[in-house]
Amino acid sequence: MHTCADERSAEAERAEAEQGELCDDGSMTPAQHSPHTAGAAQSGTLLIRNVRPWGGGARDILIEDGRIASLTPVGEGSARVSVPEIDGRGLLAVPGLVNAHAHVDKSWWGLPWESFGGEPGTDGRIRHERAERDRLGIPGADITRTVLERMVASGTTAIRSHVDVDLGLGQRGIETVREAAAGFGGALEVQIVAFPQDGVLRRPGVMSLLRDAVQAGTESIGGLDPATIDRDPVGQIDGIMEIAGEFSAGVDVHLHDPADLGVFQIELMCERVERHGLQGLVNIAHGFAVAQVDAARRRDLLARMGELGMSMTTVAPPRLGAQQLPMRELEKAGVRLGLGTDGIRDLWSPYGTGDVMGIAWQFARAGGWVRDEDLTQVVRLASSDGAWAVGRDDHDLVVGGRGDVVLVDAENPMDLLVRGPQRELVVGAGRILHQRDGR
């Protein structure tokens, strides 16, 4: 892929320089930014010629000030010699991918191989992580930046990340992730969930840390298996929901508890959503229980969740016998669904690549989705339809949408999902974030 405009005005040269420099691995260094504006996307202007949005007819996509200004048939738009151009070579274009459930603060990616150790089970993994993270410099801005770069190279332009908040770290993990994300100047959006990985009520003082995080501007507050970790589902749920209600913050609860126990806790959350006016702000992560109860109870539960604007996220666990969330049932009930990578190469597991499309493949394969319309919907869950996780209503290749575009050498979205080709170009808010082989 190459820049094809022959003439450059001084304005265009400055705009191109703001895109950043090409690294040896094909990723782009972030543009220079003012620390006072790190949270907002800098203006990005770019013309991407000859691409096929969602596999349709060839179009030129013009991005101005970080937003899609036009999509016109190839060659029909007016020449814009002052705008940096990219020749899309007829590649498939999809919106930037959205990682709706990540843990970007936990990884050891970029460090020497770390052999798996510690005991199994949630508590065993928590203890192992607490014992070893300081030795590895976790959380660290450089490591987190490496994780973000790998996610970007796979097409991700928006992330909702859970970030540990505990008595040992305080708010340091959140500060570290903010620092790493700021290096992208807003072209990559990272929203944070203050996550009590070691429990809430069983660790006195954590509830206050969660409140402090929200007061300081963290978008959402998290929870973890209220029944089995804190052994007080009412207490944990009441505590986090009261904080969220006070500050109109989001809630995103890890819920691994199975079947009836898990559904009971979702029902408790439904009651508190209504009580505290948190409609549209509460997400259940994992939520295996939804797939494990009988069809009638699941129907009633999903209907209630849909009425309250609740959502779910999944990492599509590949374990033998693991039941995937019922995509079409959630859709029918109005329960939004997002896909995420969970932790990658961390003290919990050595697995993970940071590629949301790989999770989408896993979700589709494990769920038995084979028809074109279903495969396409899974790709949308990983992109346009998953953007609710970062508060976006217009994340698509449409006029007015954010200028997040991914180009791949694929026939159509189904081919992209099933075959998983490398991402040729990744653009965030009109700025090039990754360009394979520098073409």
C-alpha cells in the first residue's frame, strides 16, 4: 500500500507527519500530542481510495477531522491534492474492531517467556498474580503499550479494559493504562473499568478505592463473582450499584458463577438497575449462567435485561463443553453483546494474541454459526455492533461515523471471519495506526 498523491501542500505534509512514523514491524508510532489533549482524538484527514465497505461496491472514503465525510464511487469525488491519500487496491473495508472485554494492564507481553505457575482456580490465579506481578513490573506503561500496539495491528481501534484496583496497587494500574493510551493521541480509544480482581467486601478498603476511581473520571466500576468471591452477593452488588448510581457511572461485573447461582445474581442486578436509574449502564461479563438455565427462564431473564438496557460481553471460552451465549436470543431480547480478548499472555494464562477477530472466529465456530447472515453478524459484533462498549452509536462506515477503518485482503466479511487474514491497514480517527509491510 502506498501514498499516491503526487502534489503536497505544506498543510498536507504537516497532516501526513502527524500520522506518525512507520516502525519495522509495520505499526505506526503515535503522533506527537499535547499532554493537555491526550484524551481527545487529534484531527485526522485522509482519503482512502478504492475499497469495498462490507464487501459492497468500490468506494473512496474521505475522512475529515476524524470523521467520515463521504463515501463515493471510485473516481467520482473531487480531487483533493491537499489531502494525504492511500490506495486501497480494492481491499475489503470494515469498521475498526472493538475489544469489549480486555485486561491490558496484566500482560507480560514483550518480556522473556514466563512459564505458567501457581495453583488453578480463580483464587489460586489471584494469589499467583499478586505474588509475581511486581517482579515483572506489572502494571507497566511500556508493557501496556506493547499490548495496545499488538491489538491495533490486528485492527482494534477501541477498547474497554478492566484495570486492577486493589490494596496493593491503589489507582496505579489506571494511571499506567491512561499513560500508555495517551501515546496514541486519541486515535485509539481506551475506556477503563476499575476492576476489583481480589474481591470487594473481603478486602476492606477496596470499595473506597472504587469510589475514588469513579470520582477521578474512570468510566465504569467493576465487580467479581459476588457470591463465590465475597460470599455476599447482596452486599457487593448493593455497594457497587450505589456508587454507580451516585456518579452515573457504568457497571461491568465479571460473573463466572454457573446456572441458578449466576442467574440469581443477575436478577439482583436487574432490581438495582431499576432502583438506581442505571438503565443502559450495566454489563455482565462472561455470564455463562445465561446459557445454562432452561429456555423459559432464559427467555424471561433476557427480556428483563433488554427492558433495562443491560448488555453482555463474552470471550467465547473454547473449553470442551462450554456453552456460548445465544447470539440470536440476546438480539431478539434487545440485550447488546460484545466480544473481547480477556487477558493475553499474563500470569493467568500464556494464551492470547490480542486479535478480537480470533475471538469472533472462536465464538462463531463454537456456536455452530455457518450461514452468511450469521457470520456477518459475528463480524459486526466485533466491530460496529460492539461499539456500545465504548459509548458509541455511530461506529460504522457511514457518513458522520468515526474515521476508524480496517482494510483486509478478503472477499467479504464471511471470508474475513473464517480465514483471518492479516490486517493491511488500520486507521483510527483518520490517522494511520498500522500499515503492513509499509506498503
